[in-house]
Amino acid sequence: TVRNDTGVYEGGEISLFYDPMIAKLVTHGPTRATAIEAQGNALDAFVIDGIRHNIPFLSALMAHPRWKSGNLSTGFIAEEFPEGFHPQAPDGERAEVLAAVAAAIDHVLGERKRNISGQMTGRVVVREGNRAVWLGDTEYKLEVKRENGTIAVRFPDRATSDVRHLASDWKPGDFLWSGTINSHPVAVQVRHLPNGFALSYRGVESKVYVYTEREAAYARLMPIKQAPDMGKFVLCPMPGLVVSVAVTEGQEVKAGETVAVVEAMKMENVLRAEVDGTVKKINAKPGDSLAVDAVIVEFA
């Protein structure tokens, strides 16, 4: 069983003076393993947008071998996540789940396009069953088709035939793919990207791109767009009140040094420099109320 205890509601406003906890998720099962499995499934199906939250961390926690074994202590988080939690790139079974789900979603979108009314007549549309799925640095060559009420995703490069049968009532626009893979319950968060999706599952997150074989051949030739370097900015992680600023303009700062402290949700958040640099500009002072991602300090 799953119980969600929460005090928030649609249209409700949570100010920076409130406690950060918005819900307690409780699961029960005949064994620890089944309760953990239910908790992981429920966390994966928890759709929250517009704010930062700790669901990816909690989901990763449910998949952690030490958590599953019950070998715990008060030092568990410090020992297992000494640098804090950062969503990991998927590998192994979790990567294959995301690849299969992305291929299945792409297949549903293709079916929808082919069934749009008012299309030109007299032309034959051939649906290719082969797909190239790019997940991080890994490319999966998959065969996708409808089969006995499911979407069958085959990994043809395996020594033995590996087929995943995916069943779901997912439809375009849904933020959650919820269904089964080979009869096992699976929930994956879905956000659309050009030619692909941003997917999260069991504490891992990845951009997944789905191409036909011809599209993949062209995509391999495209230049890679570099993300902007945000290391020169210290941003407010959530709406909050500036408690202190520990640097001055022109000051030399080393990576890891405290730059500012922001109070939000009854907690003080220590913000540190990510890179060595010289403070170019300070955009906030103690007592300022800031929105999320507001620039507090800029480095030269």
C-alpha cells in the first residue's frame, strides 16, 4: 500500500518562511524488499514541476544496495554521498529501461502522426521499425513494433534475443510514462526535447534521442552545441533571504570558499564558489529577498 501525507494543494502559496517538507510518502509491504520496491515505484510516479526537490535523491536511495540490505547508520548519507547527491547517468538495466521507454514513446508519436486526418492521398508511408537511441555516450540499435497489444522493443545486437514488451496508456503530452515492461511495473518521468526526451527513473536522469537509421547518420555529423558556462555565477538556489555576503568586489576567491549565505524554508544555505576567480560584481546585499536563480555574485 502507498500513502501520501501532504498539506499542499493546487493554488496554495508556500512562502520562504515555511518548512521545506511538502509531503511524506509511506509504503507498506509484507517484507522490507517489497516496501522498498513500492516506495521506488511511487517516487518515480511523483510528478512535481516548477520547484527543485529531493525526489531523485530519494529514488536513488531506494535503489542503493546498502539501503536495500538495511546496513544503515546515522552516517549513511555522509559515507555514501560525501560530495552531495547529483543525479547519475544511467547504466546497466536502468539505461536499457530508459532506452526502451524512449523508443516506445517515439513509436506512439509516430503512430499519431500517421493517423492525423486530412493527409494527402495516393502516397505510401513506410514505417521503419529500426531505431537508433542515443543515451549519453551509448547508442542502442533497436527494433520496435506493435505486438500482441504491447510495444515490443528488441535489442538485436545481443547474443540471445532480448525483447522488452512495454504496455502503457501513455499519450502525447503526459509527463509520466506509467506501465509495465515484461509485466514489471515501471514509471518514468518524461519531458520532451527535439528528437528525444529528458527522462528520469530510479534516481538517474538522461537526455535520450531517438532517430531512424538515416536520421542518425546525419545527426552524427552535426556539431555539438556547448552549454553556456555558468561557473562564473553564484545563483540563488531557491526563493530566499540573503543573510550574508562573504566576499567583496575585486577579491580573489578559491573554489569551495563560502561566497554567501541564503536563508529559505527555515534553513541556511551556504553558497560556495565553483571555480577559482576574481569577484567582478556583487548583485545582492544582506536583507535582500531573491527569486530562484537570481545572480548573487559574478566572477570575472
